[in-house]
Amino acid sequence: MALAAERAKYGLPVEFKVTREMKKTFTAQEKGMFKAAYETGGTKRANEVMRVYFAKKRAAIKAAKEAEEGGGASGVPGGSDASASGSAAGAQTGDPVPDDSGKTTRSIAAAAVVTKEVVKPKILTVIPLGETSESGQLLYAGTTDWDNLGKKTAESGSGLWSFHKMLVGVKIRLVASGCGSVHSVCVDEAGALYAWGRNDAGQLGVGDMNSRAAPVKVKGLDDHKIRHASCGKKNTLICTEAGLMFSWGTHKNGQLGHGGKASDGYMTPVQVPNWGADASPVTRVACGAEFCMAVNEEGSIAAWGHPQYGQLGNNANGEYIEKAGSISYHFELSPKPVRFVNLGKAKMVDVACGNNHSVAMSEDGTVFTWGFGGYGRLGHNNQKDLMSPQELVMFNFNHSKNDRLVANSIAAGATCSYVRTNGGQMYFFGRTKSTGEAVMYPKPVVTINGWNVKSFSCGNNSTIVAADSSVITWGPSPSYGELAYGDPATGAPKSCSQPKLVEDLQECGGRMVAAGW
């Protein structure tokens, strides 16, 4: 079982079950956790989640009690260092905690630890989305009508309604797509890049404009090991282990970043110049619909492409009047640094792009958003466009004094954004369907509570999450098989408004996910 190792680690009995009697003593938070786990995985999953939760809680109380009894050199009751108070932070006086026999008792967590001064967490070791040291089998679900998806001629039934293997025998380390793209890429253990899907602008990098139904190796990169990749609407951007960038596809809005003039682009990889006086190596890349972003080792973010809604973060939307009644845009044709105001020495470590908005995360877990503000996708409780980055203060430790609210992962969909925090909670803001109310500020995705989220991604409408050893998806209609619930002809749902387990992939050991259009 997925959480058996964790139960053993914390000394929790395997036969432990959540009983009605125990439920009566649950706090409101614990009731919410149990309900969310039950709705996504049934009784079995709910029991597992609560077992591990209570085991960790008991361990925290024990650590706090030992620290209190042992005293501390810091002069603060309850412990000598930050870890003592941190380990007890989840335990509150009087909370019910099951003992080794599974019975519920009342704890007496040391109240002394709450008087300890709040200590800012050390710089996080952040592993952004899209990076993993493990490899596995490539699986794909969704459309196969590459050339018509998103058009009136698209057929909603032309897709794979469950996950199918691709590149059998090849161990894949990274998968990537984009919320506006109808093509995808992957990287194998040796660092080679493969691509498949729509290819009407040469975005597959194979030297022609013919779509591919199965992954093919991208040309011209044999001497490079690929570190990270992203897909735009009709372009692809990658960075290598050496910190070099390459892009290909359309350049009509400057999204390839090669400089010069906007053109029809390239069908094979062409190097993109690094920015800054030292041309620092690039570590992360991201593509919106018609613009791109990259992060370098110095913690600087650069942007290029279409500036219409301020998504490039350079305090301008690039508009100019070409002639009476006609507005055009000055495209950024090569990487230009994003302007962060009053940032100090903080470094950026990750960036994500929606169709027309951007999300960035700093080394200390602070989150910034900018660009098109429609439907609340920037999370600032309004729909204003932002021409430069603005901080989401709830994820700033200096504001919240709660290290569980510090961000460690970000993602952007076409019209929404996601943030995952140190506390394991996923937050959502924006909208994923054309009807209904928008979420104007970060709100928790409560049905994911209790799951150990490893990777998550959002496409045009649908969201996919790798959690524990399973895969969870959700999204509105129309869908094209990307939710992988099975063939609708057999009664399987075509859409789902709430997170739902992909039955075929339970205990599959999912490590990384990516969602396209």
C-alpha cells in the first residue's frame, strides 16, 4: 500500500481503523481531511490519511514533551532550537490523538512552545515542477485529432480515453506541454528530447510541418542533454544541462527569442541568447500562448514575445497606434529581464505561464503574479491587469508568520493558477470553465488534503495531479480523453468538477505529470 511505509515509520498499527467514536472527537480540520480523503478515494483512502496524520501528530507531541522536560539553552521554555517549536506546531492543547491501540485520548501538548519567538525558515530546498531524479514509463491520454483540436471541426470523440504506453522500453525523466499547446515533449534518462502532436508551425523540431501521433526525436540536439522544457501554442523552448537555451516553431510574435525581426520561425532548434552581463546559465523555462520566460542561476527572470496584457513584466503592454483605428504591439524579440520592485537580494527559482499571465516563485517561497487579470487568475481579489510582478502576500512568511504557507511549487493553466505550500496544501485561483463564478484569491483545494502531491499541471481546462502512488484528474466539458476515466461508451464520465482518482493508475507510482490544451 502507498502509505504502509509511512505508517511503519511513525509506529502506527496497520490494523488501525477510524471508528465512529473517534470521529466524534475530531476537530473541524480533521473532519474536513477525512471527508476530502473519503470523497477522492473511499473509506480505505480516508483511513490511510487519518492514520498517518495522527501518527505524525503523536510524534510532534512527544517531541515537544521531551523538549520541555529537557529544558533549553535558548532561555525559552520547551526547547533549544527552532525545530523543537516547529515539530509541535501542529499539536494544540486538547486535540484528540489516537494511541498505539487505536483508541482516542486527549493530549497535553506543551503550551510553553507557543511562546517561543517565530523563527523565519531557512532558505528552502525547492524542487520546482518538472524536475525529478527518477525515470519511468511514458503514458498518454487525450486527443489524437492534433490538427483540429480547438477548432470547430474538432471531434470530441477522437481521443484516447485512458492512458496508453508510449516509447516502451525508454525510461523518461521529464514530460512537458503547455496550456495553449496541442503538442508535447519528453526527455529520456540520457537527456534526449522527443516530441509529438500538432506541427503546423514546425513546433516539433523535426524539420517538417507534419503532425506526429507518436514521439519522435528532435533534430539538432544530439550534443546536448536537456534539463527542462516547455511548449507554447506553436513553439517549443528548452534549456540544457549546460544552461543554454534553444527554441523552434513560429516567431511571428517574437516568441522564439532569437532577436532580429518577427518571422515565420524555424522547424529545427536554434539557440536563444542568454541575458545579463555574465550570460548566467538558464535553469528553468516556461511558455505562455505567445510569449516565453526563463530563469537563470543568478535568480533573474527574463521574458520575450507578445506583451499585450503586461505578461512580460516590463511595466508596459507594448501598444502603439499603427494607423487610425488600428492598434499594434512592439514584440520583445529577445530575452529582457522582468522588473521586480523592492525585491532586495531574493532570487527567483521557478516561473509558470498561463495563456496571458505569469506566476513566479522566489527562493524563500514567496509568490508573484502579473499579466492578464481576468477571472482572478492573478489572485489579488480583482480583475486588473498587472504590468509588473505583484506579490501574493499570503505566501510570504514575513506576513503570515506561518512556514506552512510558504510556497514550494507553482503551476499555471490557461485562465488559472495553482500554488502548493510547505504544509502540503494546494491553492487555486482563477477559473477553469467558461461558466460559473471565478475564484478571485487563493483558496485551498480541500479534496486534495491528505495526499502527498508530487507533481501537478493544468491545461486549457483540465488539471492532473500525481499524488502518493496514484493519479488524480478533473475538468469541465468538453474533454477529449485527457481525464482518463475510460471510454464514455461504457458509461465512464467525460468530465468531473471535483478531483477524481484515475482508477487504472492506482498504485502506479506516478512521478510527473503534464497537461496540454
